[in-house]
Amino acid sequence: MNEQQLTLGTPGRATARSCVINLMNTVLGAGLLSIPYAIKCDGVLLGSLFVLLSALTSAFGLYLLAVSATYAIPGHASFFSLSKLTVPQLGIVFDLAIAVKCFGVACSYLIVIGDLMPQIMSSLLSNSFLESHPYAIDRKLWITIFLLAILPLVYKRHLDSLKTASLVALSSVGYLTILVVVHFVHLMFGGHEAVPKGPIHLVNPDSVVLMLSSFPILVFGFTCHQNQFTVINELNDRSASTINRIIVSAIGAAFVLYMTVGLTGYLTFGDNVVGNIIVMYPDSITSTIGRMSIVILVALSYPLQANPARASINHVAYFLNDTHLAKSIRSFSRSTTTSSYSTTAAERHSLIVSPGSTNKNAIADESMTYENETAEHSVELTNKKLIIITTIIVVLSYVVSLTITSLEHVLAFVGSTGSTSISFILPGFFAFKLISSNNEPLSRKDKLIKWGALLLIIWGFVVMFVCLGATIFLGAKH
């Protein structure tokens, strides 16, 4: 390894490419198909601006998490480790929010499979066959089949192990995008759709009520922050330039796909477009493949939700241990010492090691206390705990998906609180709290980052207020 890249901690094995693929798959889900409806509610101009704003704020949140990760032990950055450096008592709240949010999304993926597979089989099989074989359209059967099929992926420890599955899932996204664009081009050249085209709103939103109710679709459309620390920990090159390139690539590609599907889908059907654009196309082999693509997409995205949920549940279990909880609270009383540690940790273990900071003797001295620091600011996930926690997630999500056919309102509440916290509030809080925690003079860049973090916190609470209000009073479902 080049001496200028030398850092404490074992380098990860993941490449930048695999990290981009996994982050993109975390961002892009079945919600891609609701973007045309959001554009309809906002109008073309305002909707496009909202998509851009959502992409920029999401990317800035990912960047702030990367900045905050420089204050943690290399390879051990997490919401837990950063909460230990800021407000240890709230660590359990942070991880509980992540666990509940990711678990709820994982359940929704199984419900989507249970809803779509009977429709797909009904379009492929004859009525006489379905009458003699009713199990072919049994939602419980298809949920069981797909969950068993992806089970080996769910138990994978590292996100990097899921890169092939994520690539397949992104291929499904590509097909769905092509399907929407082809129908738009077909209409442009004089073709006709089964659903007639409604009026187009270029500037004015359809209504303020619809605009507020669709707001969560765009804001939460770029949420992938629960996997950002795992991506950083697994990288073989943790330099800031590499991480920034990953953020720009993942969010930039998602932005292009959202705009492409959103605009072409809305311009195809106008104000007649509905929440899931795929149902607007007539039954055909292409639309059936499109529905199957959604099933594949959400099935292969399930492990990407189970992974951060497992890590957070492991942290919650740690906090629930009275001994550890008391220790965390005691450590908060030594906040001055902790802040001092976090600053020197940033200097010693930054994502980029400057040419003048690679003195081998100094690194050798630091390595003497490295194991103690790691134990204090990380929680080990043993193979036994990995199997137990993952099994609990799988069994509970399976039971929920079989017994509940709609999680829309639950997910709306969870998304309004959990997604907002993960994407905006916590990244802003960690960066604002940790940057210059020793009251040292700040560079102009650090000042901009610190106050930008404060603005992101404010934005997060505004989004939470608007989305919760839309959910409670307007019945928003996302």
C-alpha cells in the first residue's frame, strides 16, 4: 500500500463501483414508478425543482456522514459510534429509528411481491388453469417462495457481497425506465394509449393539497443514508475523493432516472397519471415483464434493508444491557474528554492521510491504543448474533407481510420520522457537533460545512413537519 494511503484499521474489500451499485439499489425502488404522479401534483417546473432539491439535500447529507466518519475509528464508523462521541444517551433512539424504518420498508417489499405476483400469474395463465390450480395466485405462496429465494443474500455480512444482486435489480430499473420512455416516444409519433392523455401543468401545481401529499415521494426518494457508513467501512480506498465520487455517481444517476421516468411518464398521460404508472399500460408481454421487474427489484432490495436493520438492532440490544447503558451515560458526563478524543481521532484517522502525517513511528504508537478505542466505540456482530438477529428480522417481516396487506399509513409515519432523521437531521447534527469540537479555529471550508449542517437540520425538521402533516391531515401514502 502506498504510504500516503496508510491508515489504521483493516482496509475494506469493496470497490467504488460496487458501492455505487449498492447505494443506487438502495435509492431506487418501486417508488420510481410514482415519480410521474408527483410531477403531476407539482407541475413540471416545480416538480423538477423538487426532484433536484431532494437530490442535492440527500447528497449533502451523505457528504456530512462521510465528514463525520473521519471522527470514528477507521472501518468502524456508524450511527452508534458517532452517538458515543456526541450524545450517548440518545444512541438507542437513533438506532431504533433506523431499525424500525428499515424493517418497515423490508415488510413493504414483501407485500409488494404478494400483491403483484397474483396479477402477473393471472395475465400469464388461462382462467381454466387458475380455477383448477388456485394456489398459483395465492399471495402467501409467492411471498414464501421469493423470501426463501433471497434468504442466502439476507444472511450476508457485507454489503459488497450483494453487488451482483444489486446489479440485477438495477437491470430491472433499466427495463422499467425504457418501458416508460418507449411508450412516451410511441405517443409522440402518433400512437395511442389505453388511458387517454389528460391536461399538462407546466408551471402551476395541480393543487396545494396534492402538492403537500406528494411531497414525501420526492423527499424520501433519495434515502440511502442507512448504508452510507457500511459503504465507507467496506471501501478499499477511503479517500475523500473516492467517497465524493461515489455520492455524486449514485445520487446523480438516481436523479437522471427519476427525471426521465417522471417527465416522460407525466407527459404521456398528463393529469390522468396515477400513483403507479405501470398499471396504466395495457396487459401485454412488455407490461407483464415490467411488473415482474418490480418484483425482482424489491426482492433483491430486501437484503439492503435487512443489513442496516440488523446492525441497528445489534446496537439497541447493546444499549438495553444495563451495564453498557450506565457506562454510556457516565461517558457523557466526560463530554469534554470525549470531544477531545474525537478531534484527535479526526486528525489521526482521517479518511485521507496527508503526506506529512504518515510517520511510521507515530502510527506504531497509535496502534497500541487502537484496540481499546475500537472496543469503546463499536459493537461486535458475532456470527451467532448475526444469525439470530437476521432470523428474527426475516420471521417477523414474513409474519407481518402475510397478515397485513397494506402498510401505507405505517410507512408514511415511519418515513416522515425515520427517513427524515437518517437523511437530514442526524447527518447535520453529527457534522455540526463534531467539527471543531475543541473550539479550534475553523477554516473557511469547515465553517461553510458546519453552518450548512445546521441548515440541513432545519430542513430536516421542516420536511418532518410537512410530511407528518400531509400524512395525518391529507392521507398521504408513501
